[in-house]
Amino acid sequence: MIRHTNDQNLGPGFGETQEGQKKPADTAARSLRHKSILFENQDKSLIVIDIPRSLEEGQVLPSELPVHRIVSGDAPATPYTTPEPRHGAGVYPLSQASSPGAQLAELMTTATVQTALKELASTYPGPFLLPRTLEPHQTPPIPDLKPHIPPKAEHLLGSIQALRSKFDNSAPSFDLIVLDPPWPNRSARRRANKYATVSNLHEMRRLLLHIPVAPHLKLDGLVAVWITNRHSIHDFLASPSGLFASWGLEIVSEWTWLKVTSSGEPLYDVNSTWRKPWEKLIIAQRIGAKRPQSLKPKVIVAVPDVHSRKPNLRGLFQDILGEEFLGLEIFARNLTAGWWSWGNEVLQFQQAEHWIPMESPDNE
């Protein structure tokens, strides 16, 4: 198999080692354990993160350096064309059928993203990603090789329904529970080999309420849920009769993953009615619990990797929960060292074909 490293279209500032040139000050000051953080403003409300490197860092404990590289996909070099509605011009935007609260949330997110882009333009020239190890063709499974299991990683491979009792009887209480649910998605471009989704929000509610969140969340713990941009999903979580209320939780913050090209442009027009260049992470805690002072809204700027990969969140929550906090990821597609992971695709990106040993630890 042929593998190569892509170091093109990284934007100005990457790998400047010639005489008279300097790397950005924030890069020089960054901890060796967090090379995935390419930029962070003073109040940490805006960061630029490299997704593959964050996943590599998540394969080792916080005190260790990565020893494997993950095989990644090509970085988008130019923005995507904003798609038209599938059923013709007579279809109204989803916003016209959503609650006022969901519409307000989208307006606030749009304003937050626009402010973040202006700050980036004035303070950070790039890069927006690190060199990637690429596979020119789809990588076939490597037989007879065990999946890569990070240190102190516990995983439950199977469905929520099948493994609930095992989880309930064996799992501890967690400081952070992350969920990336398979939200209903009718996209015509979804391929048959992508992860399965449930067909509607009624099925999703039944599925999620089957997860014993409250008994396994510490009293001051956090729950973080990745959502798509359908307004009905925001209402599904946040309404008075929504999922968070059923779990005894209330929203305390929202983080926005702004998807950009290799040069830092939003993947879609920020003001597009039909497609937004972001996903949101809705963060909640028990109703009435004291909010961590360092938990604030955040824009996470990152170039997408292969389908369904998201930034590893362990490093981003360490400032809030401490370096040794215990996390659980549900509907996970990869493992994190020191965490629990649960889902029927929990080893998807842990297979041997996705990882390449490094000749030496990542200590440059």
C-alpha cells in the first residue's frame, strides 16, 4: 500500500524554518502534548485545531506523547457549492417551521461565527491544519491484526439496547459524557457504507432514553451532545419536554465546530439557508448544579477529515474538568486513552489499517 504525507495548501505560517522566519508565538508556547491546538485566543473562546493530531493525542494518556499517525483524508482546498433544496424552489427553509428558540439559536450562532472569522482574519494567518498521512485509495482491512487499543481505554462493542445491562452493572460515574447520536439524515449523498441513522426523532428519543445517563454522571459532571443543523434537533434537546429535561439536565454552554478549507475559508456560505458550515456541541449539566467558571462558549475551527471524524474533546475539556477527568463517549467510532467508549462501531477507526507507527515519539 502506498501512503504519503500531504503538506500542500496549509496556508501561510506552516513549517517556517528558514532564517528570519518564525512560527506563530502561540505555536512555540504550546505544550508538546497539545500540538493539535494551532491557535488559541486569550480567553480560549476561539481555537484552531487539527483533527487528525487531536485523535493521535487521544490515543495516549495526557502525560504521554503520540506514537502513531492516523491515516486521513484529503483536506478540502476550496469551499463547497451551497446545495439547492432537493424538492425544488417551492420548499420553504426549515427555519420557517421551527420554534422561535431554535431560530434565535441559529442567528446567535451565525453572529458568533462571523465574529470568530473576523478575529481570525486579523490575528491568525494560519496554518489551519498539519501535514496529513493519506491513503490514495480506500484502505482494505488488514487481516489477522488486532485493533489498536489505547492504554486504560475501556470499550463496549455493541448496541445500546444489547449492552445497557452490562454498562449499568460495570461502568463507574463520569465527569463527562459525550454523545454523537446517529441523527435522522435524508441526504441523498449519504453512502451505503456510512454509519446507520435512526429514521425519526421519536425513535431517537426511545434510543437515547435507554441510556442510563443520570446514574452514571457525577453530581458536577457534564453531558455534551453533538447535533446537526436541523432546528428540530435543537428543540428535541432543549424544549421544556425535551431530552435534557428528561435526564434532569439544563444547557450551560454551546460550542461550535466551524468547518473550514485548508486555507481557513468556511466550507459553505455562513448565511446559506440550506446548509451551514458548522456542527454544534450542546453542553449540559444537572439542573441547579454550579457551572464551572471556565466553561464558556467556544468556536472550534477545524478542517474536516474523513466522514464522521470529529475533534477529540479530551484536551479541550482538561481546562474545565482537570487533566485526570474520566470521560465516556457514546456512539463512539474510536477510542480515547483513559476513557470508556460504547457503541456498535466503537472500533471503526481503531483497526490496524488506520494507524502507522511513528519512528520516534512526536516530540519535535
